[in-house]
Amino acid sequence: MKNSSLNLLLETSLPVSDFLEKLRSYNNLSSNTVIAYRTDIVQFFSFLFRHFDLNDESGFDPERVTPVDVRLFMVSLIERGVQQRSIARKLAAVRSFYRYLQETGYIKSSVFTYITAPKFPRRVPGFLTEQQTEKLFNEVLHDRATDFSNSEKNGLEKSFIRERDRSILELLYGSGLRISELIGLNMECLDLDGGYVKLTGKGSKQRIVPVGMACIDALKKYFEVRRNFFRISSKGEAAAVRYVFLTNKGKKLYPMLLQRMTRKYLVSVSEQKKKNPHILRHSFATHLLNSGADLTSVSEMLGHSTLSTTEIYTHVTFERLKEVYRKAHPNA
């Protein structure tokens, strides 16, 4: 089956476009998530067309698919080295599409009624201990100034980068922002007097998260230094002033710079292999739960759609409780 025939099937014979539009509007999923759904569905049907040796879309019936066919699709993914989590995601996307076909009357029964999703161990996210975060903010950030180029920077530019970096790390750890949320953060979304930040997360879901005093103080100092730096430099007032965090060129921050900057500071406090901005978000959630915050509140601040997503962080809380129990209980 050629790609052109496959695309014709997806656009005409099956309501893929309608399904994706439902995901956008009703389920309020992000564009990237919708694209991923389409990619997974196309991959599934592409495999089936080869499996059934079809020459055109007229010979395909979605109800003809059997549990054996689905398992063969899974085997083909495993043979290609696709990870378990990705396989589970692809099956979930196709399962959702088949459910839509059943709900809209295109099919009477779904083969996925007889398919059990593969189980895989939940990956425990990396995080910093409270001692490591204390070292990061009280020692490392005081001792080091970041330099991202080979050229010699003047004092004001060094000060701008240093204060920007501190504000970024304070906000990632203090409010649990995602990378995309921090990079796209606009000035109007920050209310330093009220002590909160308005965020638009995955699926365009909006939430309000508190901002701590340490972060507020860091942001105020950063804004003062930023204003002076761009006024004195040849870049004027910085064209991208609507964004909270800028490069020293006055441009919008970008993911690679954020990754590089975070790694530069975390290398002094953590031996974990991955030293990315998400570690600070994970630390935010873990430390809140360790200190007695309830799961629902933490889930809301993280912008998770379900509590089950947040429950991954409770492993640390439970391990801490076991340690307290072992040390305090006479029969432990």
C-alpha cells in the first residue's frame, strides 16, 4: 500500500480528521499531542495494509482486525527496538481511535476490547535532596557566574546573566514549571505583588501557582538588572520584552540554552546522569509531598490532568516514612 493510498483512506474511508478535531476541541489536547496521535494511527494502519497485502483502501475493514494482528504490530515494534513506553502510547492512541469508531457507528465492536495494554515499570523521576537544593541556592549560585561565550563580558552583562539564571532556577524549583512554560512565560502572567504566576500548560490548560518570596526577590533584582543592561547596551530596551526571560542578545530564551545553563549549575550539587530543568520540577513536587502537602494540591500546581500522574512522586514520601519508622519504632 502506497502512502498516497493510505492517506486517502485516512482522509475519506475513516474519520481520522474528525477524531483528531475532537481531540483538539473537546479533549483540548495540544497540537503536538494531536500530531503524535495521527502518527501512531498512520503507523498502525500502514502495518495492517502490508500485513493484509492490500493494494487499495477499498479492501480494508477495521472490524477485520483481530487480536493476533494487533500483537503482530507490537512484535514489529519490538523488533525495531521501540521502547515499551512508546509501544504503550501507540496502542493507547489506536485504542482511542477505535473507541471513537465504535461510538460514532463506524464499527460495531472494537478489537481492543480483547487487548490488554502492556505493563511496564513506572520510571521514578530524578530529584535533588533538600540538602542539594540548599547547596545550589546558598553556595553554587553565590560562587559562580555563567559565561556562554568565549568573548570577555563586561560586568553588567555578567550581572544580567547571573540574576537571570538565579531567577530561572528559583522559579523552576519554587513553582514547578515545565521547560515550555518557563520559556514562553510573559510579563503579564507574573504578579509579584500577589505572589503568583499564571501558566498555560499541556492541552492549553491554565492554572495559577504560588511564587515564593525567594523567587520574588530574585525576579525583582533580575528585572532591575535587565532594564539597565538593555538600556545601556546597543540593543535598546530589548524587542522581546514581553517574555520574562531573555538571552543576552535580547531574544526569547530557547530550550538548549536552558538545558545547558541548568546542567552547568547542577553538576556541582548532583551526581545524577541527567541534569536537566525537569529535575527541579521533580524536586518541587517531591519536597512538597515530603513536607506534608496533599496530593491533590501538588497535582494542581504541577498541572497534571490526573492524580495518578502525580502519584509517581509519593515513592519518596513513602521511603522517608519507612526510614522514620525504622529509626523510631522499637519493633522496627
